[in-house]
Amino acid sequence: MLERIKGAYEQFHNVAYTEDALTHAVRYASVFINSGALPGKAVDVIDEAGASVQVQQGKLPDEVAEIRKRIRFIVQQMEASIANHEFEKARFYSDEEKIERAKLAPLTKKYQLDENATFKVGREDIESAVSKISGVPVETIRQSRSGGPPPGSREDTAQS
């Protein structure tokens, strides 16, 4: 699922997700985030990580940030419509996305934003995003790299 939608998030945040990042987004989301279900919470993780890396690149002009925010909302609505087999609604959102992207193109030129410059989102960015969403310290998440479930995680308490 993440492989199918990662392109939209890469384009939106102007980042590229490593395979390792996607794999760990699913793993860490299932272990550390209690609310929601997969794949939704893994999507939230890659979105948060992409946004964080984008912020590190530098602040975008407000009008560009607003349009990108609208595009992100529209894409989420379109994906939900597809998941619910509401294809007419999805087509509407697809048309809305095209309109917003058409508004974005001249602003990209105006502010000389490089649409091709991408920054990598890796495992460390995913760990930070999971920490922000879950409230679990990054150190605890990193300790789980060793294989077994980390102390206090849902998997650890289930095995006890």
C-alpha cells in the first residue's frame, strides 16, 4: 500500500522515501502507535516524516504552503473515496487536485523553487516521526532495532 501512494507524498513534500523508511514506517507504526489501524497509521508516519524533512529544507512561501496543504487534503480525500469505492467522488477530487497543481506551477517558477530537488527520508526520520506521533522517546524506538519488542510496547506486554 505504501509503495502505491508514496509517489504522491514524495511529490507533495519534495522528498524521496528509502525502502528502509517505508519498511520501518509499517513496523514502528504497528508497534508504537496505539490509535488507528494499518495502513493508515503508517501513512501518517510517512506524511509526518516527509513534512519534517521538508521543513528542514527551508520555509516555503505562505501561498505555496497553502496550496500544497490543499493538495494534501484533496489527495487524502481522493484515496478515501477510492478505498470506499466512491469512484465519482474520487474523480471529482482528481480534477480538484489538477486545478490546485495548475495554481502551484507558476508559483514554483515565481519563487524559483526547484521541483526536482529531493531530500531523502530515511529510518531516522521515520523514528522521529513515530516519536512525535506516539510520544514514545526516539531512544526507545531505536532500541527496538535489535530485534525483539521494546520494553513496554504492545508486543512486549502481549508476550508477558
